[in-house]
Amino acid sequence: MSQPILSIKNLVKTYPNGVQALKGVSFDVKKGEFLVIIGLSGSGKSTLLRCVNRLHDPTSGQIIFEGKDVAQVQGEEIRGLRKHIGMIFQHFNLIPRHSVISNVLMGRLGFMGSFKSIFGFFSQEDKDNAMKYLKLVGISEKAKIRADQLSGGQQQRVAIARALTQGPSILLADEPVASLDPATCHTVMDYLKKVNQELGITVICNLHFLSLVRQYATRVIALKGGQIVYEGNPHDITDEWFEKIYGQGAKEVHIN
Ligand code: ADP
């Protein structure tokens, strides 16, 4: 059997204020999966993704990414790690006054020397790739427009294109549709699915709504209080499991 692309072993994260956000989380991710992580607000989903690309430092445990334990790497090695991991966020994190294309090119900054990056000397290849990924997310005609002139869904597609210019082997998406209306949710999720299926990029995505999970995930993990309470096929989540994950009396909300 092939090695997992990511293997998390007994991951613990305790914040300096004493909050134990992850209490020994272990799971593997196979190459090409579309893994969705669900759970109530505060269950540790965001902390988990942020430990993987080392926006947060894990307290203990292992994060084996492409065969290497990245839980304890420091300095330059963290920057090296982030080149291979794309990330998108709930609030898109674009530079509002910059054009769409220059936002997308930001994904290349980590690969350039400091002189070229300060003056924005991108190669023709970088520019061609940026346009290619804007086309992939169906937004190339907006390349010259300022990012803050776009709708939320369009901004998230720009963020996906920016992540792709890194040439990542894995894409982490932290509540990527939480700020969007239901129709736009599907558009953005459809592009993430396209990235997963056409480019073969492994996706790990935090999501709130179970109906979206059923539609897009190849596998699901549910967190509760910093621990895994469910791992398996999204279609196997019964009402009983739903109550275990979200608490008694919780009702499933459908996004149509
Ligand atoms: P989720 O993404 O599922 O909403 P989070 O990972 O954001 O959950 O939060 C998990 C727990 O860690 C929560 O109790 C939250 O308040 C706490 N937490 C998150 N970030 C920090 C931080 N920077 N400092 C202290 N506590 C934090």
C-alpha cells in the first residue's frame, strides 16, 4: 500500500493560556483524498490545519508530511514546508488594493530571492502559470481588476489560484465557504473539487455544514473538544452520530 501523504500521530496543542485545543489527534491522509473535518466551533479544526503548515507550533506529537516529521522543524525549514502546502482561509486574505493577478503571483514569493520579491520581478513562467490558474477557477477576465472589487466567492477563487501557483501537493482550506451565501458556497466547493480531481491535489477542508460534506468529501473526520469522535464515509453519518458530533437537539442544516 502507498505511504500516506500526511500522517498525524498523537498531536497535542495547548495554547499559552492553557486551552487544550487538540488532545492527542491521530489520522492518515492518502494522496488524492478530499478529506473534510467537521465539528462545532471551538472543536479544534482550525488549530489542526494551522499546526500542519506550522502557522501554530504543535505542543507534542508528530506530523509526517511526505515522509518527514514537520512538527518540530524551525526557521528556514518552516518556509520550505509552506512552499508545498497551499492554504485558503475563511476571509480570503487577499491584498484588497492590489490587482487580482498580483495577488495570485504572491503565491510565488516564497520561491524568489529577497531582491526579486521586494521589487516584484516575476518570471514570464510565473505570470503564465498565474493566468493558467485564474482560468482554472474561471476568473481570468478579472486579472487586472483590484481584488476588493470582486464578490466574496470570486475573491475565494483568486485565493485558490494563489495557492495553486505554489505548486502544492496538499491544499488546506479553513472554512473556505463560511463567509459566502449558499449558491456561492457550491461554486467555490466545485472549484476545490476540480483542483482535487483534475490536478490530483490532496485537499483537507474544514467545513461546518454536513450537507456540503456529503457532497464533496471522500472521507470525513469529526472533532469534538480536541479529539476525533468520528472517522469514515460521510454517507455513513447517521442521526445518532450527528447528535454525538453536534450535541443533542442539533438539527442538520441543508445548503441547496
Ligand atoms: P474551530 O476551528 O473548530 O472553531 P479552533 O481550533 O479555532 O476551533 O479552537 C479550538 C480551541 O482553541 C477553542 O477553545 C479556542 O478558543 C482555542 N484557541 C484557538 N486559537 C487560540 C489562540 N490563539 N490562543 C488561545 N486559545 C485559542
